[in-house]
Amino acid sequence: MGIPKDAANPNSAKLFVDYALSNAGQTLVGKGGLVPYRDDVDEAAVRYTYQGITEQIGADNLIVAGFDEGLIKDASDFVTKWNAALQGK
């Protein structure tokens, strides 16, 4: 989640990010079917939490996807290929 540097309402965006990352926001994330990451979200109020999954299957069995800098560095190549595929080329 991020805020573009030229966002029309950066302060509103910051408030949204703050809420989305808060306990209340993460609880709603969990109720919406996604997995909240905060360790203070009550698992009884949501389906799963990151910590609950880790406890059930063990940390060694998790595959945590990180951020790939190549997604930004090589974005123009990807966009070109994507647009060509959409145009049937």
C-alpha cells in the first residue's frame, strides 16, 4: 500500500493507511477474508491471523513472499509485453 507523491488528497490517504494498518482496520481485513498481520488482532473475531497460521503449521513451513525490486526496475518491459498480449500480438 502506498500513496503516490502527486496524490490529490495526501492527508486523506495517510489517514486511510493509518486506519487500514490499525487494529480496527486489520480486524476488518480479517473479517473480509484476508489475513491480518498485526499480532494484536483477536483471532476469535476473524477467520485466521498470520500468527495463528504460523502457530498451526510452523514458521519453517511458511513461504513469505517479499517485494521484488525487479518489478519496478523491469516494469517497462512487462508493460510492453502485457499490452502486446492484450492486443493479440
